[in-house]
Amino acid sequence: MSVIHTLISKSLNIPIRNVENSIKLLEEGATIPFISRYRKEVTGGLDEVKIANIKELNEKYTELEKRKEYVLKSISEQEKLTPELEKKITDCWDSTELEDIYLPYKPKRQTRAEIARKNGLEPLAKWLMAQYHGSPEAKATQYLNEKVADTEAALKGARDIIAEWVNEDAHARQMVRNMFARDAIIISKVVKGKEEEGEKYRDYFDFSAPLSRCPSHRILAIRRGEVEGFLRVSISPDDEKCLDRLVPRYAKNDTEAADQVEDAVTDSYKRLLKPSIETEFGNLSKKQADEAAIAVFAENLRQLLLAPPLGQKRILGVDPGYRTGCKLVCLDEQGNLLHNETIYPHPPQNEFTKSASKVVKLVSTYRIDAIAIGNGTASRETERFITSLRYEKEVKVFVVSESGASVYSASKIAREEFPEYDVTVRGAVSIGRRLSDPLAELVKIDPKSIGVGQYQHDVDQTKLKRSLDQTVENCVNLVGVNLNTASKHLLTYISGLGEVLAQNIVNWRTENGPFRSRKELKKVARLGEKAFEQCAGFLRIPDAENPLDNSAVHPESYAIVEQMAEDLQCTVKELIRNKPLIGTIDINRYKTEKVGEETLTDILQELEKPGRDPRTKVQVLEFDPNIRAINDLKEGMILPGIVTNITNFGCFVDVGIKENGLVHISELADRFVSSPTDVVSLHQHVKVRVLSVDLERKRIQLSMKKVEADC
């Protein structure tokens, strides 16, 4: 039994057997979506979040183990490794504690203490630490030489050595660390002369708060202001309290030597210990703030990717604008571009009649089912124009977030898809496709450009990318994709594939036509048994000869379903969606060593609704027609809106104007709210009350308290 596995088990409160099995599967190349979906018996039904946590901790402890090996080797080469020290390092599983143990043995640059040692002052330092009776000055005369001119220089050098001992004492460091954890205050001050230039950080020009209670968004804002040169930031506990606890640990009596030790301890705290622990807590608070922000971003992204799709409909995509006009694109049920042109219904051209005629004609000619309008410049005006027109049939109109559409339109992916069109057409296509299938379209865009994050450019970019990539992968595999229509970029996120195999699948489709069965995947170049095992269950073939190929039932379980059908004296096709028939199946008859109740239950649920999309249905939101600009807002108004972003301090709501309003976490509900995600979700339709409007700063404060009751 691995020590690492035991540590993970205790940390996550997961049975060690499930931890060991999960790590074994990961090491064998299984992906998190595959393990969580198709290996429930092996992991005890762990979901993707818990498996990801196991993976992260396993990597963390493995890295720590490597660091321990390096530390042991370094100390051994110095011939200072005792059996006790070796055991202490071997048993250590905390990176901070390990570095404290290693600190006295860590190769150093030329420190003041090191210079003093070379000058022969270490025996004097030991004499002072022993705190004998007698005169330190008299004792110091024994250590004068060509490099130590007088007794004051000798005593100063000895104090430098003592200061380093104190700094390297693991107990002292932990004592100061505990004081920081309990009492540290984070303070920010404006850099003199930067008041006007750093106006956006005005809230932090003279700010202080207990570090332990400072919210993550404030930490990130303060650190950004520091990086940009507008703020000076410090973290400090009460120095006197720290010294009151630290000094007695070393200064033991009333001798003159003890006075020297006290001076050395005070110097050590101010010059070495405090700056070191301050840096440590600065990094730790930033790391924790990063993790909180990344968690918010990942959850927002998950909700955005799983936003309700309209489905396979003919869509008119509209990228609205004034001077440059509104870009129109007509898309078929698969999102292919059929037609594009530009109209100018708004100032300065004001070609209202001409534009109206074009839109009505396009809707009729291309049998348009729905219209998607980007929510950028001129969105409300365009929505009013589009909804004022009369069509031959009912056409639903939706306002769609266009965040990141410009990034996509200029990307390599967009150029590959539409080499003959400019960025404006590509942007309009992206808006239209987002209505049809948000997931399939948004995976083409760097998540940081989608606009649902919190300080995403300030957090650890490696951790952010890993978290967002995992979120995208989980969402894509949760929904599943059509093997014959999915883009290369969407296929890249399917379990077990990646960029090369995704491209090879697209190439095979181009050369051989649509896939007729999942088995044909094995004909794709470089797609071996392992990749097939990992990806097959997440790929759907709607018109396949075997109906299971359009379900989440894994090919490895086809034989079980076939046996069920045979026992019921029907075909697999007759069994699918036949709820009464499925209800008669006794899953105990089909249990084996590898296939248990959880897998069999999943199979029966899938047979009832094969290929079921877990996403809800899209809904139309109608903004208040009287609100067109921020000037139209008045305190007390109750308005419909849609949640566009969620942060740790609240959520932002679009009420139909350019500026989004903020519902602070304290205004989300008539009860205490620890996290905004407990109350709201991305794209949720809500009612809000206007609390205040700051026209100068373009800021809107909203509330959701008692709004429904007042409607």
C-alpha cells in the first residue's frame, strides 16, 4: 500500500481501494470522463471532480517525493545526514515543513552570518547563546583579528550568526507563521503621485483588512494594482506580539549575553524571519485567491458550455452595428453558411425599408426558423427592428452573447473554416451557431476570451488552462457529439482523441463518407484499441444500423444489451425506448465480476432515452422595451434581466443596455449567501430592482431581494 495513496485517501475521505484503482486507471491512460462514466464499479462511483482531485494530489505528492530525494542527496553530500534527520525528511509530507527542515543545510550565498563565521566568530555566538555570566565585550576581545577590528564588530558578527540560527529554527518559523495565520493584516497604500493615473484602484488607496478574511477578488485586485505600480502592499501581524513570544524562546536569563541574544532575535525577526514569512503568506494568499477565481471561472464556463441549444434549425445570424451595418448570415441545420450580406437599418444610413425587405426575403428564401442577434453595439436597436417585421411564419428571435466572437473570427480555426470570408462574416456565423449549439461553437474559442471569468489574466495561467481544459473535456463528453458532423476542434476534446486523431477522423470522413458504425473508427489511421475504448462511448451515429451506436452505451456492453433483448424475445431496436419492457429487466441476472449494478443501471437509463441531451431547452427573454440606455434607469425600477457573469462577490445582469449591472452577494437573497452559485446560474432569467445608478462611472447596483414578491 503506497503512502501517497493513504495520504490521498485521508485527505479526500475516499476509500483507499477506490483511490488506488483510480490512479491505476489514470496511469494506464484512461481519461477522467471515461473513468467516471464507464468504470464506476472500479472507482466506487467517483465523479469527474473527485477523480480530478485524486489526480492532482497524486501529482503533488509525487513531486514532493522527488523534492525529498533531492534534499536527502544534498544533505548527504554535505556529510550531515543523520539517521534521525533522514527519518524526519522521509516522514515529511508537507512542502513548507520540508523546506524548513532543509533551510539550515541549503547552500547559501554570501550572507552576513557566513562572513562572520569565516572571520572566526561562531564560538563567540555559541558563548552568547549559552548566556553565561560575564562581559560579552571582554569575551569578544578574544576574537579580534585583521578582519574583526574591535569588540563591537565582533559582537555584531556573533549576533548575525545567532540571527541566522533563529531564522533557520523550524519551531521559530512555525511560531511566526502561526501569528501571521491568526493576526496578519494586508495593507495597501497608493504610490505617491499615482493617485490620478491609478484612479480605478481608488478603493485600495488606503486599505487594510485581516488577511484571513480578505475575499479573493480583493486580493487579486490589490495584487494587480501592485504589479501595475499604483499600490504598495504589505502583510504583517503585530510585531510586538510576535517578539513577545519569540524572544523568550532564546533569551533565558538576565545576563548581558541574554541582552545580546535579544537584540539578535529582534534583528532576525525584522530582517530575515518576517520578510520570509510575509513572502510566503503573500504567495499563499495569492495561490488561494487564484484557486477561488479559477473555480468560479470553471463553473461559469461549465454553465456556459452546457447552455440550452436550439438544436438543428435554420438560423439567421446577425452581428449588429451602426455605421458598418448589420452583418447577416443564413445557416442550414448543420450550421453551414448558405448566404451572407450586410444591411444598414440604423444611423447614419437609415435604410430601414430596404433592410426590412431584405430580412423578410432571407427568412422566406432560406426557410429560417430562428434569428440570433449578438448582444454588442446596436443590439437592442437591431432586436427592435427585427421583431417589428412580419414574416410568413413564426420566427423566434434570441439575443446571444457575442463575447469572444471577434477572437474566433480572427483565429486559425475560423480561417480554416471560412478562408474566403472576412472576419465580419465569420463573427456573424459564430453568433448564429451559438444559438444552435453553444458547446460546439464555444470550444473553438480560448475560454479566457468568453468573458465569464474573474481576474482571469491575473491568476496562475498554467493552473487556469488545466482547469478550463478539463471543464471543456468534461462538458463535451457529458453531452456527446455526432461523429459525422462534429468539427475537428470539437472532436479534439473527446476522451482519448486529441488533435491528431480528431484530424484523422475528419480525413476519413472526407475520403469515405459518413461513419456507418462505431466499429469503423478502428479503420481510422493511428486509432488503436485503447483510443477506441476511451472515445467510442462519447461518439454518436444517429442513422447507424445498430441503434446502440447512437447511445451512451459503450460497445463493450453491447453483448449485455443483446442478451437482454434475446431474453425478452425482441430485437435491440424494439427494446430501445420501450419503457414498460425495460422495466421488466432484472439487472441481477446480468451482473458479472466486471459489470455491477451501477453500470447496468446506467445502461437501462440509456435504453429508455438513448443519446439524451442533458441540456435544457432554450428560452426567449424579453427586456423592458422602455429601457434603451443607462440614462433610462431609475432607482426602484424592477426589470427582467439575464445573468451574464458570476464572481465571488456577486453576479452581473444584462437588463438590455450596454452596461451590465451588479447584484452584490449581499443583495442576492433574503438570507445569508456563502456563494453566488447557490442562488444564480449563468444565463438564468431573473428579475432585479435598481438600487443606484452612477452615470459618471457607468455603474449600476441591482438587487434580487423581495423582487418576485413586489412584481
